[in-house]
Amino acid sequence: MSGRNSRLIPAAIGANVFVIMLLLRHHSDVARPILVEQPLRRDRALSAFLEMSLQNVLTPALQQFDAVPALSGLDFFLWETDPKPIYMVNNSHLRWYVTNANEGRLIGIMRHVLTKRESPSTGIVVDMGINDGYIAALGASYGFSVVAVDGQPECVRRFHLANAVNDWHDVRVYNNIVMAEKRAPMKVPNGVCGGGSRYQGENARIIARKGISSAGMVGQTDVAIVALDELVPTETIAFFHLDVEGAELSVLRSAKNLLRSRRIKVLIWEFAPHRWKEQRIAALAETIEFMQHFRCINIQNLAVKMSEDPFADAESTGKVMSTPEEWTAFYELTEKGIKGRNIITDVVCYLN
């Protein structure tokens, strides 16, 4: 199977038989039921999924033969991809990874980093704002230790199940909101995993139409605030994917130790300065400060079909940003938008 021709195939497995997924052969010739082997890491992942799924089961009390709402209608997808297939819970974003040009570039760069530049012994993968979890899943499938974080409980619940189903050796999943500012936990709606989340004020806002909903997952969860430096205090990050719907600078603000010690080797982050217009001057200054040790390029300036070295491709374009003047020009250009439409793009950064 080629990573360049990855396909998503509906497995059409309802959650009333989700245990079947735990009996998959895990990409080997012999079926190895995890309910028999019970490796500790899978047991923890499955326990975390069930704990989040069953938190509302007794309100109201279930009647005899009732289905558990939160375990109903969870469809799975099989991503036929290198280095091995990945089983994931269905999400509205999945097809982006085979149809969207920017997502294709992102995955191409990630594959290059994890197979040509780095190894599991030289750094970890961090996926901040996992949503469907495919970036974290791809890192885990290459054998890297992974830190996967999302403020939305539903995204985390679904990824716990993926962690239990797939044969991943070290995946740490956190339901947290990451920022430098210390404050009380934020109330986040249960049951929706979407791409329109906003973490502002006392409560989070999730746009349901931009994501996927789960019946039975009602109410809210108090999600704690943490800094990235707390989640990754000593390790080096080989690949860092950052997409948190406008809160990217807040996350980077919480990673000052990582940035200062140059422990982030490759960073791909969503760049949308129209979201920071109320703090424009400070946002531009922070962008320049945080990126001072990196060379960066707008991912749209890279070819969809990359060569063997996307970083050499970037250098050959003459559009790499590394100085305050280059960042200011890019910031202003992106901020203006195109024909009244806001620009949202990804920026690829690699250490000088």
C-alpha cells in the first residue's frame, strides 16, 4: 500500500458490536484478541473510553435491553496507509486527508520527517487539537511516542477507542486546553467533536455542524488548563502539529521552555491572523519571537507532489521566512485576505 494513494474504506461497524474491533488481527497473520492478552496500555485506553462513554448512563436509568446511547452508531473507517492500516472512529474530517491539497502536503512532510529525518529514539510526535486524531495516529503507526491533546471531550473519547484498537506502543491522550494563562477549568460541551471550537471566556463554544455528534453524550465537562511545557517537560519534539482554531499563539506562549531550548524540530501550525486582529501588534511581535529559531514557509508554496526532500523544495522557492521583515510582510499579506475572504493556511517551520 502506498502512502500517496491512501484510501478511507467504511467498515460499517456499529458500536453495539464495537468489541469486534478489539478482536481484530492487528495487522498480523494471526488474530490476537486483546481481551485475552490484555496489554496494560490497551487496557488503560479502553478503560478511559468506557469511563467517558458511561458517565451519563444512569441519568435517566436504562431499562432492560436498552442500548447505551454513547455506544450506538460509532462507525469505523479503515485508513489503508503506510506503514500499516489504521482503524479510526468515523469523523467529518477524515476525507480531507485524501482530498484536500494542504492536508496532503502536511502528511507528505510528516512522512518525510518520521522516516528520513527522525526516528522514535530522537523525538516524539505532538498533535495539539487532534480532532479526528489522524496526525497522532500516523505518528503512532510509525512507532513514535505520541502526545495527543484536545479540549473537546468527544474527540478524546473517540481517540481513546482508536488507541485501544490499534497496536500503538506509547500514546498519551489528554483532555486539556493548553495555554500559558493559569485559570479555572473551562466548561466544554460533551458529545461534539468539531473543527469550529473556540476557547474563550468561561465556556467553550463548539460548532456542531463542523463536526460529528454522539447521542447520549450530554452535559459539559470541566476541562483543565495546562501548559505545553508541563505536558512535555523534558522530551524533544520531532514533529509538532498545532491546529487549535485561533489559539495557536496561546499554545506557543505555554511552550517557552521548549522553544527556548530548541526542542521542537519541525512545527506545522495553522496561521490565521484575522483571528488575532484585536491583539494585532502583540500577535505579530509574538509570532516573530516564537519563530526566531526556525525557517518557515507557507505550505501552499510547496508542490502537492513533493520531491524526496520537502525542506529542500521549500528553500528552492525563495519564499522561506526567517527574519522579522519577512514575517511582517507575510503577516500583513495573510491578514488582508483575498477578495474579502479570510485566509487560513498552514505554516511549515524547521529549526535553523
